[in-house]
Amino acid sequence: MAKENSGHHHQTEARRKKLTLILGVSGLCILFYVLGAWQANTVPSSISKLGCETQSNPSSSSSSSSSSESAELDFKSHNQIELKETNQTIKYFEPCELSLSEYTPCEDRQRGRRFDRNMMKYRERHCPVKDELLYCLIPPPPNYKIPFKWPQSRDYAWYDNIPHKELSVEKAVQNWIQVEGDRFRFPGGGTMFPRGADAYIDDIARLIPLTDGGIRTAIDTGCGVASFGAYLLKRDIMAVSFAPRDTHEAQVQFALERGVPAIIGIMGSRRLPYPARAFDLAHCSRCLIPWFKNDGLYLMEVDRVLRPGGYWILSGPPINWKQYWRGWERTEEDLKKEQDSIEDVAKSLCWKKVTEKGDLSIWQKPLNHIECKKLKQNNKSPPICSSDNADSAWYKDLETCITPLPETNNPDDSAGGALEDWPDRAFAVPPRIIRGTIPEMNAEKFREDNEVWKERIAHYKKIVPELSHGRFRNIMDMNAFLGGFAASMLKYPSWVMNVVPVDAEKQTLGVIYERGLIGTYQDWCEGFSTYPRTYDMIHAGGLFSLYEHRCDLTLILLEMDRILRPEGTVVLRDNVETLNKVEKIVKGMKWKSQIVDHEKGPFNPEKILVAVKTYWTGQPSDKNNNNNNNNNN
């Protein structure tokens, strides 16, 4: 009898606790309903809402194919911790002067003049010191327009967004770019491809296999307006194009405005910000890099970032000098000597000359260093590097030596592990993970990460419906880890710049490239090497927790604002305390933001902040108008 009473007592207590929980959640739902109504005018129109009542009816949360037609869903977090108010006041950031409209913090021309011109050091990254930091919003030009959507953007850009006619004059004969009324047109021409980039790439495809999936990642050095990279996309080849800040006005800015991956960079005294064995193909079309100087130092850097079996393509001086030497205004002897020097460096790297036909010369890197090591016993110049940290590339000086390849005993094996052909490469277990080079990471965890990202992208499509509608072309993942976000986005007409912070616990950029994706290293306490307004969407998971004790989070957010296009979207994942701090800052940056629930539900301690940068432009004159710049659409 005592047992029966005891059991009845426990059942009653359990029902009482359950009822208390239900009433508590209902109370919260009512409170959030009231708060949601009060906030209706401050929430981005692109952020859907999911009411508490829909938790009992999951089917009611389905959205339509258009963000404007989708049902009003409220993904507002239901965690009590978010009700806590702080005494922190909102700081509102003023627009910077209009003269800073194209400001690139770490490639500033004035600052660069302080540095040595030897090996182009003055054009490398030199970031502002504390007293030079800007705490203002970089303004768009007065008549800025939202860029054309892809694929139209490949061929057109608004003149007012990049008001520079210099290239259309300097490169008029070479068909880089033309001004047509209120827009630029990109005919696809280039210095060494007068018939257009498409025909030029077809010429290359007759010499090496471009369409069988073996070549997926490419690097285009001295890219111009990146027409080579733009037309490689038709062949499922993703190129990272780079050029320095001021060789030709705004060439990287033009590339990104077109929706083509590009970054400000130069081959100077430091390594390129990419891991070893990253690219299947490297390309130089009259890129003006002195390959033959400094004992072939720059070709050694190409060798470092080129995967085993990868190709290096060179067109322009000195190739085909017998035909062009008069037009290049150089002597035959000078050009022959330059080509001989390049051939010698390539041999010293153990590269094989594949072909030279017309304006093209192509070399291939060996699959491994078995034969190369034998050759180096007799001719040690340049030697194989003794350092084993080949992936290290952030502010690391170039070395006059050959980057060693992972050991293999079979002369037919690809050092470091063979890659799957594209598109299988994107989800195949990368060789670096198979070989155990990433701490605490194995094939099973890699596959689990892929499944996690399927669920996350499905959730993102609900809270940011435009994600699946082609709204975002240029996307950045500021803390990419294994590249799972980018891999899950492959079905959409977008590309993702995967950034691995140099402060990250695991350095995974090599894995990202082995998946056939692209990216770069970055210290987010510094500016990113791109022009303002070059990304449609920015994603970051755990970034602010990583950096909150390293540098001022405000500066990171201001940098995000600089590189984000007006009406661009930000999706941040982090713990709720950190996101509350972030949201306080972004409210002063002309962003509309909301913290929403994790895909696993409201009781997960990680939350998601979704924000939209409002449309506004700089004013051409009268500083008194600065406070009236918020011309929201």
C-alpha cells in the first residue's frame, strides 16, 4: 500500500512539473508575441518569423518559393536569457569621408609608400597601426546601384559603382573593358587572348585535359579583370584571381563586381596566403612577374601551391618572342635569355615541359619527389627545403628552395594522396584527413560534418529564403573549418571564399582545397585584402568567440560592413551572450538584425544572428549632410 501511494505521489509530481513547464513556455510565447509585434518595423524584411504556436504544427512553417510571398514565420529565440537587458548604450557610427569610398585598409597607397620598393614590398599588406584605425562606415558612391545578377554580371557592371574609365582607355585595343552609357561591358578579351578568353581556354584544352574533372582549382596571377577566371567557370573550374592594388585602377574590384572570385595580392617577398598543394593549375598571361629573377624564387612559390601533377601555363613575354619581339620593344637576345632562364628554373624544380605551341607554354609538376631527390644529389641548386611546415603562409617570407612533397615509395603515386575528380571531390574524404594530418579529425567526423551542414542549409533557407533564389553571388565564410558551408552551397549560382583564421585551433585550408573549394588565410584583427562592397553575403560560425579576447569586435564588424554590399546579408552563429554583444554594435551600423533559434531548436545554447545592411550612399559634398545619409529603400 505504501508503494502504491509512493508511486501515485511520483506520478502526480511529474504531471505538476510538466504542467509548470508548459505554462512557462506558453507565457514566454505570449511575451515574445508582444515583443515581436513591437519590433515589427525593425526586423529585416528578408528575415522570416515563426510564431510560438507553430511549434505544435511543424507543417505550418513551410515557406513559399518567394520571400515576398512566404508566410510570416518567427524564428525568434525563445530562450529566457535573451530577455536580459544590459545597460550598454548603442554607439552610432558616422559615414567616413567620401574620399574613402574605395578604402582598402592593408593596401593603402599612402601607407605603402613608407616601405621598401625592393621585391614590391611596398605593395604587400601593411595594415594600419592603432592611431590609423577608422571607426566609421565606408560610404558607397553617391549613385551606387545593386550589381547585376549572375550570369549577367559576368558581362556587365554599373559605371557608378566603379567610376574608373582608365582601363577602358589603356586597354581599349585589348578589349578588357568598354564603357557603354551607364555601364561597363566586359567583352572577355585580354592582352594575350584577342579572340576572347573563351577561345583562349579552348586553345589550352587542346593541349591539356580541362574537362575531365581532374582540374578543378586554379590560380591566375596578375589577373586583370579576371576574364580568364570568369570563363573557366563554364568548365567547372574555380580560379582564385589576384592582382596588386594599384597596377591598373580597380582591376580586382571589377572582377568581384562581375561575380568572379578575386583578391588583392602580389608576388613580392612573402608567400601567397594559400596552403601547399592547393591548385591544379597556375596561370600567367603577361602578368609582369619576373619569373627569372631572384634565382627563380617566384616559380618556387608557384611550385609550393601547385598540387602534384599540376600544370603551370605561361603566355606573353618571353613566349613566342620570335614573333613578338619588335612589338614588345625588347631585343631578341634579351627575350631568349629570359626564356632560357625560365626553362632552367623549371628543370631545377623537376618540372616537365609539356608543350609550347603558339603563344602558350605549359609545364607539369611531378607526382612525387622520388626522381627529384635523386637529381638533387648531383645538382643541389635549389635544394629541397628543410622546413616541414609547407602550409604556413601568413606573413611568411619566400624561401629559395623546393617545398618537399609528402613521402611515397611508388613512383606512380601522387604525393600526399590522390584526389577524386570533380564533382566527386567535394564530398570525398580529403587525403589530409585520411593521412591524419588534422588533429582529432577522421573520415567519420568529416562525413558527420557534411550531414550537419545539410541540416543547417535547410534551416538557413527558412530564415533567409533568398539563399536558394540566386540572390547571393559572392559569399564569404569567415571561419570555414572544413568548408562544409561552401560544399552545401554548390547547387546554387554562388561561390564561397572560405577563410581560415590564422588563430583557428585547426588549420584546415589544405582540406578545403582538396575538396575542390577555394579560400585564404586571414587574421581578422586586420583588414581583408579586398575592395569595399565586394560580397553579397557573409557567414561566420564561432568567429566572435574566437576573437573576443584578441582584438576589438567592433573593428571586425566595421570590416564586415566595409566588404559587404548594400542590402547584403550576414549570418553569424555563436553563443547567445556573444551575439547579444554583437547585436548592440550592429544596431549602430545601419544594419537590421535579429537573433533567431538554432536549427536544433530554442534550447540550444548556440544561436544565429541574421542581419541585413541597409541601402545608403555617401554624399558628394557638404559634411553637414552626413547625418542624412541613411536613405533606406
